[in-house]
Amino acid sequence: MDPLILSRMQFAANISFHILFPTITIALGWVLLFFKIRYNATSDTAWMRAYFTWVKVFALSFAMGVVSGVTMSFQFGTNWPGYMEKVGNIAGPLLAYEVLTAFFLEAVFLGIMLFGFRRVSNKVHTAATVLVAFGTTMSAFWILALNSWMQTPVGFEIRDGVVHATSWWAVVFNPSFPYRLVHMLLASGLTVSFLIAGLSALRWLVGDRSESMWKALRTGTFLGAILIPIQIFAGDQHGLNTLEHQPQKIAAMEANWETRAHVPLVLFGWPDEAARTNHFEVTIPDGASLILRHSPDGVVPGLNDYVGNHPPVLPLFWGFRIMVGVGVMMLLVSWTATWWLWRRQTLPRPLALLMVPMAFSGWVATLAGWYVTEIGRQPWLVTGVLKTADAVGPVAGSHVAFTLAVYLALYTTLLIAYLATLTHLALKAAKEGDKSPLPAVLDKPAAQPLAGG
Amino acid sequence: MTLDWPTLLPLIFAGLMGLAILIYVVLDGFDLGIGILFSLADDKEQDTMIAAIGPFWDANETWLVLAVGLLLVAFPMAHGVILTALYLPVFVLLVGLILRGVAFDFRAKVPTHRKHRWNRIFFIGSLTASLAQGYMLGVYVLGLQTGMAAMAFGVLVAFCLAAAYAAMGAAWLIYKTEGPLQTKAVLWLRAALVLTALGMAAVSIATPLASPRIFDKWFVLPELLWLSPLPILSGILFLWLWWQTFHLPKPGDRHAALPFVTLAAIFVLGFAGLAWSFYPFVVPERLTIWQAASAPEALGIILVGVAFVLPVILGYSVYAYRVFGGKADDLRYD
């Protein structure tokens, strides 16, 4: 088979698996800090119980993120040597700064955050939690700077066929970066909100009425309800930014074949690239012109302007609709649940049953969104600078096929184990409720060595 | 050689990369080694062994990311050449690291009856990762040759490195544990030490024979004279440590950290020998560090970050090791 398509599949499999876990840890770090701060302020041990339930999820997610991240750092070289050869002078420093300012910070202080509770003072432990949360966010900062630069590259020149930076400020704060960063951080927040709300709803369904369950349930639900309207606004802004800088991506997302005014919004349909039309389409007249140009006779770019130079239409069209659909679901569920928790201090059973599968709605939306933006960059790896096909390495297709098969099997197994363990942890927490042994909370370091038990 | 930035920067980055690899090999060496020794321990001992590395392994593995990262950012040409040539061993290494990394966490969180499964995965992952690293080192030393001889040499180095890691793991256990497990670890160290010494000797003899260029770098005067302390000192340290294993653990737990420090010193000596053999190549016989380096501007901007951040990283790493100093107790989240 073709090593190019196999390598692309392998990288997609890898990065799809990887992004699931940072999406959780970026925001969960801050939520854990919130639990700790609430505990420090109120001395209510239920906050600490919530912390200890969720810190286990954090530890597991972090480990999954680390091992799949290490894999990715190697795959740049094993499968895409042309990438670093061409743009290494830009990508290199950005990746190096990620490792130096973020990766080490989180990895070192994670140990103290997870296992140091009785070895350092409460203050130092809180500080370690801050540093881990800060590290995960910094990590997102650098990676999204690089990803955004690949989408909308500026601040460089090409000498002897190799890219050289001319302005680092322009490279990092490239046109799509602020939008992408905000969109991704909010996505992480929403993923964690719904994960916490969903697993807490599962605890509620099996009869857990403990204070720590309520605290986690409310935190997740309220946070989701606050973040989702902000995300809808931020996503819209990101879309307008994409229209300005990568119009071919928008044309594919909207499956708009001709540049014209009065473009309808295609709600559903089946884009057919060969016939350059949409089958079975359901449309709102002037919808796309209104959304993208705020005027019914606004001109929306069509795919006819980018023949041979635009991304595949079908995955973008559907990826975008899945993401938006999940977002709407999130809005409905979190606002309904908030109303119930606020006014009735309880949940109707059907709503709780819906919230459990919604625990992973953030994953679905995040993946769908990333597929839109990454497939939307094709056929370029770095827009206008490097084609994906020119970066692939000389490795034999059979080797890539073999490793791809093993990665897929491994990732599937690990994902099943991860989900099973999360469920197990939630059910165990539900069973223990407020009777779980109280953590040894001290405001000063315990005498060492401490006996376990 | 003129001392200007385009000459110096690649040299500095080669040094930094070497430092990151050395720190990685010493630090992740002991936790991979404990994974290898995992199969020899019973349930209770396994929990203690995990407790001895639990707070550290994440940060230890980050040094590998830094090393590969530096290779990637400072020597992009070499990064592509090396990693495409080592495609399958790298893959085996990654699968090993993935398995052991997640096994750490799963074993503590799954229902008790599944714990055994993750213990076994932890052992298998650690062993595979160590073997893969050794194999890659062996093939790399020979300039990424293919063919039966290079593969055989790779296999030899693979077992040598796995034994060396096991020795590191045992030495770390002597430092971090007490009682029967500590006594056991002394026996493990003795056995692993013999294998390590044999492996290192074999590699030292085979390398110059396999590569005429390396032979010429070592066996000429006066270089031979001032290089000779490397093998001689290593030999003395090996013998002395081996003799120590008949006296450890000592009353009052004296010298418990000594085996680890001695092994780390042996690693440094072996590493210095390898570095001398490679210099000035980053891909042996093909690319020198100057041919493979990124643009000086890009290296400069990274160096600024490294100069500020690396000391801080070292500082808080030392702090984290101090927080978890002393004998390992049960790992708990509170």
C-alpha cells in the first residue's frame, strides 16, 4: 500500500488517541485546584474527597497522554522527516520551548501533586497543583502556536529551500493562533465539565447521594453551562478568522461549490466531489451568507476558486456538523441540568441517564473539530509552504502498515481499559460515598518517614 | 576550527543532547530496571518497588523527550535519517514504553483480580523498551548498517543494556528499601553486574573491530594514553562494586546509596567512551554535527531558553527527589 496514506492514517490514529488525554488534563488540573481551594477555604472534607476521586482520573489520563505524546515526538522523524528538514527552524524552537517550559514542569510536580500530600505542607501541595495545571496549559500554548503557524504561516522567509524565522513574535502570534488557543482551551473545559457531570450522574443513578458526589456534579454541570455559550461565540469567531485566512476550508465545510451571493446554509446533505454538487440537501436560504458575511447578499467563497487545491469536502462537511451538533446537545443538557440542580436540588432520572453517555461528548466534539481543521489544511502540511506528500519518509509501506495495525490494536485495547477503569473508579467512589477514609490533611509537613496504611 | 557561533552552536547542542541522553539513561535506567526485576518479586515486594519509583518515572521519561526533542530541533537531518533507519526498533521501544507507562497507573486502579495482568504488562513493557534501546544503540554505533552482523551486534548490546538497567534498578532498590527486599536486591545486583560487565567488555572490544574509523580514533598514540583511564577505571569500579555486594546491606544501612552512585559513574565513563567514538558524527560515518545542524538563528533562540530553564528544571527535579527521599513507603494519593 501507499506509504503516504498509511503514514497519514498512522499519524491521525496517534494524534487522535493522544489528544483525548491532554483535553482532559489541561482543564482537570484547574478543576482540581478549584476543589483544593474550596477545601482550603471551607474546611469541608467533601471537597477533598472530590479532589481525591478526580486526582486518580488525572493521574491515569496524564500517563496515557505522556506515553502517546512520546510516540508522537518520534513519529515526526520516523514517518515525516521532510517536515523537520523544511520547517525545522520554526517547529524546532516551538517544540523545544514546550518541553522546557511545560513538559518538565508538569512531569516533575505531578509526583508531588499525586503522592506528596503527606510529605509537603498543604501550601506546597497547592502550589504543586498550580504548577501542574499551569504546565499543561503552557503545553497547549506552544503546541497550538505551532499548529496555528502550520495553518496560517507568517513571520518567515525561505532561503535555499529551507524556512527561516524573521519575526518570532509573528510566528507565535500568527493570525489563527489566538482563536485556536481559546477554542481549544474551552473545548478542554467542556470535555472535563461533561466528564465530571457524567460520571457523577452515574454515581447518582446507582444511589450515591454523598456530599462529594453533589459537589462534583454541580461543579461539572455549572461549569459546562457557563462555558458552552462562550464556546459557541468563540467558535463563531474562529470560523470568521478561518474565512479570512483559509477560505477554501470554509468552502469545504459549507460544501459551497460556487463563489456567489445568497449562499444557502446546507444543514444536511451528501457532498459529491465528482459531480460537484450536494445530494439530498436540506438548506436554509441565504443562511451561509448571513452567518459568514452577516448579510443575505454577502459573497461566500466557493470551491470553484480552488480547483485541485482544496481539502476533501465530505469529511469537513460532516466533521463540522458533528461538532456543532454535539455543541447544541451540550447547551441543552447542561442548561436543563443546571435548572434542575439550581431549583429542585435533584435530577430527573431520564436526564441523568442522558448525562452518562454525554460524559464523553467533549471527546467527540474535540475530535470532530480537529478533523475539520487538520483535514481542512490538506493538501498542505504547512499552508503554501510544504505539501504533505513531500514530507513523508522513505519507509516501506509494509512496515508502516504493520506498525499501524499494532498501534490501532493497542490503542483500542487501552481505550477500553481506560473507560472500564474510569467506570470502576466512579462506581467505587459511589459505593464508598462519604464513608471513604478521610485523607490525612495537615497544614504542616508530617514527620518522616510515614507508615503506610 | 574557528570559534564563531555557527561552529560553536552545533557543538553546544551535541553536548546538551549527550547530557540529556546520559541523564535519561541513568534515571529511566533505574525505573526500567525495576520493571525488569519485577518478574522476580512477590506481590508485596512489587508494591514497594513501584512505590520506590512512582513519583519519579514521569519526570525521568521526560529526559527522553528532551533528548529526542534536541535531536529533532538541533539536528533535523540526522533526526530523519536515524529514525527512519530505526523504524521498527523505535516502534518496539514505543510500544514497550506505552505499555509500561500505563501499567503503572492501571495496576493501582483496576479491580484487584486484574492487577496481575497489569503487573505482567509492566514487566514485559519495561523489558522490551530496554532491549529496543540497546538494539538501537548497537546498530547506531555501527553507522546504521543493515545485515546479519550488525543485527547480531545490536542484539548483544540489547542484552547488555537490559542487564545494566537491571543492575541500576537493583542498586536503586538497595537505596530505597529495607529488609528482605533489600537483601534480595543485593543478590540481583551481583548477578546483573556480571552480565553488565561482560556486555560492556564485549561492546568495547567489538566496536573498534567493527568500525575501522573508531579503531583509528582509539589505538593511536598519544590518544591511547589519555583514553586508557576510561576502561581501566570502569574495570576497577566494577570489581569494587562486585566485592561490595558481599557486604551489603551494612549495619545502620550505611553506604546504601553507594551502588547506585558507582553504577552511575560507570555509565558516565561508558558514555564518555561512546561520545569519543562518535565525535564529530551525529550519524556515524555519514553526517557530522555541523552538516546536520539547524540554522544558527534557530539554535540561538533555543539556547537562550535552555540556558534559563535547564538550571531551573534541574533545581526542581532535585527538590522532587528530596521530597520523596528516604525509604519508600506505600504510595497513596493522600
